[in-house]
Amino acid sequence: MHKPLSVLIIVVVAVLLRIVATFIIKRVVNQIVNGVKKKQNVTDTAALGIAVSPLAAVRTVQRTRAIGSVLTNVVTAGIVIVAAILVVNTLNENATAAFSLITAALGAGLGFGAQNIVKDVLNGLFMVIEDQLGVGDVVDLGPATGVVEAVGIRVTQIRDVNGMLWYVRNGEILRVGNVSQGWSRVILDLAIPYEADVPLVQEALLDTAVRMQQEPKWKRLFLEKPEMWGIESISSEAVVVRLVAKTRPGSKEDVARELRLRLKTTLDEMDVRTPALSAITLTGMEGAASIRGANPPKTAPLPTQATPTPKPAKSKSAERGEPAGAARPAESAEPAASDPGATPTEPSPRAPRAPRAPKKDD
């Protein structure tokens, strides 16, 4: 009766410790997030982009939430392990002496079977501590691209543009491309026909982009004034000019779509028709290899087997012991075409072999 009561007490204490630890972590995270919002004078995390210096504020919120998620998982795992050891020790008082064997087994398991789990945990901790990604970031992890919804102790959850939720093991993440850190850049290449006044068209396009940047709706999304980088390339069809704009992270696509629409309207007003550029379409395996995400398997060529050469059949003369060069008599002969009246000739009889001379004894 004493042992079940002790086990029950251990389980209850472990559950209470987890609840208290989770509450403390969440409270600290909420205080940091609310402090950032109060400092920026906003009430919503999404509204931090309107503030004067949103980059540091948004990164602080995202990183705090990611660290809070990881710490919650670590505390839960630690409490479960300690509670399990105490329960085993309570049920069997001699279990402490056998912990050396358990430790050896755990070491062997970590060395062979659980090394991937350890790799996932360590990689996840370093990614969060080094601020490589956070909850809400738009990232490219290689296996998946999308918005980070959760950073766990072993798995990171990514929601792609189609709504699919990807569970990526932290140990499988070899590179992290984060679009939500720092700034983004919109790059638009526009084709202008040869007969158009290129400097005049460039000036009109840049003026359109600057007027969009000065509007209150779009001003908060631009970090700098748009720039015209000039002629990017000259082909046989047109002159390609490049227009760029530096935007806040996460706003690149919205700015690019609106800017394309306005630039198209400007070109129509100037009666500048964008020429149709020819493109090279790859087909077959070459085209499949050029598509992102399509990795055709590389297989070794099949081994070629030598075709067995059929052995020549033995002729009847060889079976009778005749020499190979001896000509066989014709069994039948057809009449020659030049002499229609010729009759088939009978095969000549075979000459008998001359008897061999007996050997003389010395």
C-alpha cells in the first residue's frame, strides 16, 4: 500500500511541476511580447510593421515565442524522465544498483539508434538560440518553404503557400533561407522596344514607382525610394531595363504586384508595347531537370552481356572422317540455263582410297 501511494505522489508532483513551469514560461514570453507592443504603442503583433523601427520589434517577438516553445518542450521532457526514474526506484529499491546497466544501455542506444534524435534536439536548440528562424518567419528550409508555425524540440512545422503543413526534422535542416529578417528587394525587369525613347520611358517608370512609394497606404512598406538601375540586357527583340525597390520583409510580393500593375498602366499611356520575347522550352529529361523540385534519378547503365556465338554444326563429311577441304559430290544437278535440253548428270562414283603401305620393321 505504501508503494502505490508513493508512485501517485510522484506523478501528481510531476504534473504540478509541469503546469507551474509552463505557466512561468508563458508568462515571461507574454511579458516580453506585451512590453514590445507597449513600447511601439500598438495592440497587435501584425501592427508592429507600422512602427518606426519594426524590424527589431518583430524579431524580438518571434524569437521570444520560439524560445518559449522550445523551453516548454525541454522542461516537459526533463520532468517526465525524472519522474520515471523516481517511480522505478520506488517500486524496486534495488533498481538504483542496476542503473549502471541502464546507463550503459542508454549509451549504446544513443550511439546507435537515438543519435538522430539527439541531432534533431541539438540542431533545434542552436537554430533558436542563434535566431536563424522564429514563429511567423517565411523561410526556405530546402525540403519545405513557407511560414514557420511552430518550432519544436525535434520538429519544425512549416505551412506552405498551398496550405499544406510540413513537419521537418531539425536534424535534416542543412540550410535556412529566412525572408523575414532584415529587408527584401523587389526586382522588376521590363522589356522596351528599340523604337521607343529608352531614357524617357525609364524616367516615367521611376516616377510612377516613386509616386506609389509616397502614398500613405504603401509608404510604410518601402524602406527606401525606388531606383532605376538602367539597362540590364540588350537582345534581338528588345532593351531590358531594371527597376528595384527595397521593402520590409514579408511585403515584397504585395509591393511587386501593385507596382507591376501601375507600370503597365504607365506604358499603356505612353503607347509603349512590350515586345514578345522568345523563350527556349526544354523538353524531356533536360526540361525535367530544370524544374525546381524535380530531381530525376541518376541510374547506372545496365550491364551488357555478351551474346553467345553458336558453335558451327559438324558436317556429315567430318562425321565420316573426310578431310575438311574435300568437296562433296553433288546429289543432284539442275540443267544449265544455256542448254535447255541438257539432262541432269549422275553423280560420279567416289574413287576408292589407296591402301596404306605397311610399316617396315627395323
